Amino acid sequence: MTDLHITLLQDSIAWEDPAANLAHYAEMMARIDGPTDLIILPEMFTTGFTMDPAANPETMGGTAMQWMQAQAAKYQTAVVGSLVMEEEGKYYNRLIWMDEDGSHHAYDKRHLFAMAGEHEHYVAGTERLIVEYKGWRICPLICYDLRFPVWARNDDAYDLLIYTANWPNKRSYDWLTLLKARAIENQCYVAAVNRVGTDANGYEYKGDSCVVDPGWRHTLYHVEKMEAVHTETLSAAHLQEVRQRLPFLQDQDDFEIR
């Protein structure tokens, strides 16, 4: 296990305009300075947080998937973000993990945001995803999943927890507090990417994309109210030190999610 370089892309998503968003993210990726192993995009990065999935659905063999595959190959890095995905007449808020060799993994958002009616338009996922990548075990989740610590509980399954989101400004305090809590309680790094700007429904977003340390209650990186391209190095040695000095994961309760 060696250090991992992760890049966060925070921007204002063009509403339901996949072509414009893909072009903009390609331009942002071209600005990455230095090596990176993983590029993280926001939730529904081609459309914004839309409740009209039929307007701009993606498919598992469609344009956005091909774009992710091309970018991963170009930069020799994994690319992660969620999309509006249509499959067999149903819609999913689906996170895609695209590897540089074109292989991929998928995670369907489990906790759909009922306050916005997400549960009325999308099908909830049932399985958590753990990706083994360059010696790291990584658990990618989506936005509202953050409010449910049981789903993120680290039973020594992962080293890095990722949240890709469209989290409104008015609940920024909750976002930042819960991200720190997830890092502390799970003794893992947390990397979270949110959007900025205002969407078509008038909701404002100030980003607050960040990287949180696994044990010393320290935010390694935090950016708000602006477009940003940032690469952070996660120390494997530091993670191991934290877990050795405070080995409390071994004392956690056993339970089963039904």
C-alpha cells in the first residue's frame, strides 16, 4: 500500500446539458497539475440533481460512459462520479467507477432524497461497493447516504470513503460536520466533492468539497464558493499509524442491515 493521489473537481453544473458539462470537465482535467490516481466528480455531473430522469438519461454503453473511459485512459487514472442512468425502463442515480483499462464498477444510491421526490423517480440500490485500487480499499457513496452512518460503517472493509454530491448551501453545516464524523468513527480518509452555483430549481450550492484526515480531526483541504481543481496526497503510513495507535475498530458492535 503506497500513497494515493486524488483529484477533486468542484464546479457549477450546467442544468440538463450533458454535452456542455462533459466538455467543461475535460477542460478542468487538462488543468490537473502533477500525477493523480483518482479523479472525483460531483453527483449527477452531466445534468445536475434533476427529478426528470427521462430528459437526459445515460446508458451503460452511452456517451458519458464512453467519455469516462476515454478520460481514464488519457490520464491513466480512475474517474468516479454519478449519473442519471436508465436500464430496462428504470432510472438510477448510479455512481460509476471507471478504471484506466476501461473496466468499471457501479453503485446505485441507496438513500434517495425523499424531500426532493428522488424516491419517486429513481430506484434505490441495495448493495454497497468496495473497490480495491492500487493497494487501497475504497467505498464510494452518494450525497444523502452521508446522513446514514450504519450504511458507511467500516467493518475493516475500506481505507477511503468517497462522497459525490449535490448538497445545498443551506445545509452546509450538516455536510461538513457529518464528513468529519464519518472520518473519525471509521478511521478512514474521507474525500467529498460537491458542486457550486445555482441550479434550475433555485437551490444554491457553495461546494465545501474537502478531504478529511482519518484520525486527528483535521481537514486537509476545503474549498467553497468557487470552481476548483485540487490534488491531495493520502498517506498510507499515516493511516496505518492512526489505526495502530487507536485500534478501536476492533471493538465495534456486530449487526446486520436488513
